[in-house]
Amino acid sequence: MVSEFVFATVQYESGDWDSAPLVPANLIDSVARYTSIPVSPTGVIVPLSSPDLMRYPLVYLTGHLPVRLSDAERRSLARYLDRGGMLFVDDHNHDVDGQFHKTVTDEIRRAAGPLVELPNTHPLYTTFFHFDDGPPTTSQELNGWGDNLVHRHLMAVVRGGRIVVLYSNKDYSSEWGYHPENKRFLSVDNTRLGVNIVVYALTR
Amino acid sequence: MTARERLRRVQWLLGVTAVLSAASWAVTSATLLLLLIACADVAVPLSLSFRRTGLVLATLVALIAAGVALVRARGVSSEESVALWLEDHLPELRYSLVTLLKPVGAAEATLERVVAGTRWRAPLERALLRAVGVPLFLLAFALIVARMLPAGSARRALTPVRGDVLARTPTGARNASALESIVARVTPPAYSGLASVTIEQPTTITALAGSQLEIEGRRTDAPVDARVDSQRVAVVSDGARWRSTLTMPVRAEALRFADGIRERWVVLEPRADSVPVVTLTLPARDSVLRTRAGRIPIVAEVHDDFGLAGGWLELIISSGDGEQFRFRTLTLGHTSGGGARSSAIRRMLPLDSLRLEPGDVLHLRAMARDRNTVTGPGIGSSDTRTLRVLRAGEGDSVAMEGAPPPAADSSLLSQRMLVLLTEALVKQRRAMAHEPFVNESRRIAGDQARLRRRVADVIFARLGSPAPGEEQGGVEEERRGGMTPEQLLRAAEAATGTAADKTLDFSEDESPVVATNRPLLEAYQAMWDASRSLEIVEPERALPPMRRALEAIERARQVERLYLRGRPPVIVVDLARVRLSGSREGASARERTPRPADSLAARRLRRLERALTLLSGAHAPQRTAAIDSLLLLRVDALADAPALATSLATAIDVLRAGRDATEALTSARRALGEAPLVTPGLSSWGSAW
């Protein structure tokens, strides 16, 4: 039996985990549009401390507010990553020194290890679509919101040559936060990197 | 000098001789016993405990020997006995000395002359020689034999200490390996306050990460090579010893020694210094502040395994909403741990000083640092408490967001109004004519029915299915209305079994939709009861269910405050349309099948089986290789499979001792297994055979 890919958004006890409610549908739309991956038409919300976390190969975490995981959440996340799961974290504040960035990177370090810069030649950028210059720049970066920086790299925790935690402070949560019906107004679909992330999580 | 005075002097000399004799025999007997132990140790290496027991035994033997010597010489305490002893050894005294000890009157002068005429020196010298000479001769013999023993043997017997295995000269040392005997000295970091430990013939060294390890052995012609994970470790030669010094790593490693004759593995098993455990006891839970004034007590308990360096409180205040947030970070309440293992952080937090604005969120946690100066410092933190300041008017709202209750329909009377109308009707019953009374009761019944339908709309819209009975009226309505609240609830739960709702684990497996609807379902049922009573013109009987309905609606309002926050909108992507492959209705999501359990356990099982195959070999090198394989498997298991590591440690110790390790290896095999399978259909008793 071929199982469908289910896009899962992580619910954690602190902060605003539900700050980007339209991103899952948008990425599901893109995965369905460009790939033949069997995909569920709706995403799910999964508490970080729940054993159900293990059902999903890729989970998405975002927010603006400080992220303080409980012991149960931290243990569950470490176990999930040990067992081959992949966590995609996006800073909805697009900051390099904001509180979401500080706290979530601290939690990632405790659960999985320190983040390192992901080179722009990493296979993530060629897994499906090709991004020769690394991660695509978001309008949030270009219009000077957040930290007024265009971030050159994504960050990651890599184990055995495989990304287990992908961290972005480019604010893809804002960039991708629109209803998929509105994708037709874009000349270039800006969610293509999301497709790469999904394909990478499912194939590596 | 009179005869009595001479007698007393002899008595003193004989007493000294007895003491010297006792001491000599004590030293000699203890020396002989230790010599015996040293000789045995040369033939067969004796354990530290055996040699320590020998030392205690030698002390006991010395005391017994001294005691026997003193008992045998007990006669020196009596003048009469000493006088008789002299008379016995000097016959020329002719009992003059014994006689003088009693009053003899005029004959005393004659007897004194007889005694004065004898010389007592010779018997005294013979007594001294016999009492001390024999034990000293035996002592000298023992010392000569001890000198002839191999170097270090006497010291091992005389001062047995942990680590003196290297002092023993091995038999057949011509082609001996430098790894035959090794000793490890572990010096924990100073901050821990732990004492140094010496381990003989270590297979595993367990110590605090960062401890200094000094491993040494006997030097031979072959150089010793030491490696940790293919990294060379320096080995220096110092006289007759080689020595290797390293620091206990943070992760378990295998240390390999080789000298061309044999190789030897030592597992380095680090013990981590735990970070401080911080528990924020006050405030006990997250909260919403109605005002921005006042003081909040903060209490945190802090514990550490080796001592605390300090603790503090960390506050992050976030302001704003949507895409615009600002943050302020504060630290306060710094306390010194002073090296104590337990401490507390107490602070009153004045809210006025924080300049909070409506909508601000205060994230509060306690933190502590330990004294680890080697691999740390370890910093521990408590759970974070979130205190939010209410926005203006926020407390007046019934629903926060998500799925608000439907807007009030001005054409509908509220349940509270219907209760008031019914109460008024009951009061006016005696004054009213029958027909207007019936008409008024049925009018209220109609309003009650309309309100009930509106409640049904809310319930069944949330359940994701239409309320056919309410829309169609008639039979279906009666069927739905005839249900008990429990039946309705079961129907509601059956209707909410969607994947998305299942994922959200609310209280006791209850989906939020059902939790929200439970009081509304009660209200719905109560309204049915009220309508029936009003239709048959029994408004008194209608009032209790009407009040129950009102009370249930009030509870529903509270439930919505609790459960509806944070539910994002559910968007169902039309996959078929996106893929241009036809139509497909939004279906419930099926989770992807979990990946098969990692194959780590399978790989370890294969390694264990290979080691067991080697172990079954008849040759000693195969057994040694099997033990080394088990050691390396243990290093691999230490990080994430403690049960397996423990079983393997037991098996290795048992195998090294040459005993049967079946039980320990079975335990290791069991630790590698998956959870037992439960076969449905067989009772636990029936399947026992």
C-alpha cells in the first residue's frame, strides 16, 4: 500500500505555533502540482510531545514568540530526530537576533545539536527544483522588514550526511502564507523550495 | 646491698627480659606469616583482599605470640617465684634467699652472708639469651629469605595497596607482554570533590567526563601503542613502567593498547555531570493578568549533583501582534549557589517596574549554572511560565477566534427571554382565560422550537454534517428529538472521527468539537422537553428544562473560551483539480505509514551473534577476540541502550573469570529484541501451552 504524505504542523505549548495557518495548504498544493507524490489534501496539527509525531517524516514549526519546550516536548523531538524524522523550522520574525531565533535555536541545540550553515551547493537545492544561488530570497527580506538582512544561507543540523533539522530565518512562513488559489497571480511560484524540502525529507 | 634489694633488682631484669621476649616473638611470628604469604604470591598472584586479610592475620598472630610469651613469664611478678627461680639455678644459696623473705630473727646476718657470697650474673645471662635469641634468630632467617624473593614481592605482602599489581614480577617474564598487567588511576575534576581511584586490570573505566586518566604497565622491549578511535594517544616510558595519560571523553570510547604480542581493549565510559534541575514552583501555571500592577511571587527550586555556582530569573517581554513584535529581555534575582547541591531562588516581581502594555506577554523562567569548569558550565532552566496582559475589552468577548458563535438573530427570542415569558405566563394563569392561555403557551413553544433549530444549526454545522431532522422536520425531527443526550453525544462523536480532529489530543480522547458541543447538546435536549410541555399547555413543567437549557448555553459559552482558541482554518486542497486528473472530494488524511524501526538493533544483533560464534570456538584467541567484540559492542550500546550495555558488562566479567556467561548473554539477546507480540484471539491462559 502506498501511503500518502501528510503535511504536519507542530503544536508546542509556548508561543504562537499557529501563526502561519495557510502555509500547509499552499505546500500541499505545490507538492500535488509539481510531483506525483501521493499527498493528503489537508495537513494535520500534531502536538510536539505526542507519540503521533512519529507518523510524519517531515514536520513544520514556526512562530513569532519565544519557544520554550517542555521536557516532554524536548524528549519527543530528540526521539523523533533520532528515528529519522526531519524538522523544518522557520522564523516568522525574519530575525537573526530575535527571541524566536534565540530560543528555538537554543532548543534545537539541546535536542539535536548545534546548527551550522548549510552550503548553497547542498543537495537540498537540487533535489527537485534547482536553486543555483541557494535559498530563494523572500519579499520580507527585500522590503527591509525584520533585521534588514538578506540571509545567504539556511542553517541545519546534519547527521550522517542527512539534514535532520532545517532552520530558516528568511520568513518563508510569511512568503508562503496565502491561499493556494492565489498562486495563479504569481509569475513564478515562490513555494518551490518547499517542494524540495518535502522531496528531500521523503527520499533521504 | 641487702639480699632483698638484690632480689628486687633481679626481678626487674627478668621482667624486662619477658617483655623483650614477647616483642621478639610477636615480630618474628608476624614476619614468618607475611613471608609465607609473599612466597605464595610469587607462585600464584594473590588478590588484594587476600593480602589485606593476611596483614590482619599477621597482627593477630603477633598479639597471640606476645601474649603467650608474657603468660609464660608471669612468675616474675612475685618475689617468692623469682627467689625460687634463683635457688633453682644457684644451688649454693641453699635456700638462704627464700628463707630471708620471712622473718628469721638472729639468723638473718648469717643468711645475708651466704647470699652475698653468691654471683647471680650467669643464670640471668642465659635466661636473656634463651628468651630473645631464638625469636631473633628466626627473624633473621625470615629476612634473609625475604631478600631472596623477587623484587616487590615483600612489599606486596607488607603494604598491599590497589594498583600494586605492577610491583609483582611475573613468572616466565622473558616474553611477557607489556600489557599483561595494567593499572588505571582516575583523578576526577577538582570541582567535583571526588577522591582519586585506582583500578587494577581495567576492562571498563567509569568516571566523570573530564577526569584525568593515567594508565600504566610494565615496560618491556616492545613499544606500546595506544589509540582511541584510531587517534594515537601518547605513551611515555618511565623507568620500568610505561604510562599513558588522557582525559575521559564526553562520549563512550574504546581505548586500544597493542605491543606486538597482544592487544588489550579498555572501555572508557564517561559519567555526565548533570545540568542543574530547576523547578519553577511559583507562579504555578500560565495566567492572564487583568491589571498591570501588583507584585508576583516567584519561587524556583534548584538542585545539582556536584554543587551550584548560581541562579537567576530570565524574563522576556514580547509586545505587539501580527507581524510586528518587539522583545525585551531582563535578568534578575541573581543568587550565589555557593557550591550547595540544593538552593532556591525567591523574588517578588513588581509588575509596575516592567512597564507592561495591554497585550504584552511575559515569558518567565528560572535558570541555574553548576560549577563544572571542565565540560561545562552546565546551565539548567525551568519550564517557562507565560503571563499575558489582557487587551482592552478582550474579557468581554465570548469567542476569541476560530469559530465564533453565529451572530444573534433579532427575530429570535433568547432562552432567557423565553424563561421570563413562561414564568410570567404561569403567574397570570388564574387571571387569564383558557384560550389566550393556550395560545400564549403554544406561541412560546414555537419560539422555543425556532431557538432549538438554531442551536441544532450550530451543533451540526460543527459536526460536519447537516441536521436532517431539523431541516426536514416531521419524522426525522422526532427521531432526533427522541434521543437521549448520551445517544446524541455518541452520534456526534461518530460524526467527528476525522483525522485532523484525532490528531488534536484534547482531554480524555475528546475532540474539541465534541467538547464544545456537549453543553449545547444538553441544551438541545432540554429545549425538546420544554417545547413538548409548552405544546400541551403545561408551562410549569416546561420551566425546569428551559432553565437547564439556559444553564447549558452558559456553559457552552465558557467552553468556547477554552477550546476554540488557536484552531487554524482547515483548507482542503482539491488535489485532482490541481493535478488536472478529475475530481476528488476532500477526504480524511491518512497518515503516512511510520518508517520501519531503525535497523540499529538488527545490526547489533548480528554483531552479537558473530561474537557468540567466536565464543563457541575452542581456541583461546577466539574467546579473547569474542570478548573484545563484546567490549566494542558495549561501547556502541552505552549511549542509547543501557540495558544491553549492562548485560554485556556482566557477560564480559563472567567470561573473563572463566565462568558460564549464558545467563548474561541471554539477557543481552533479550535486550536487543523487539517488544513481545500479542496474538489476538488467544486468552493469556490458553496460550501458555
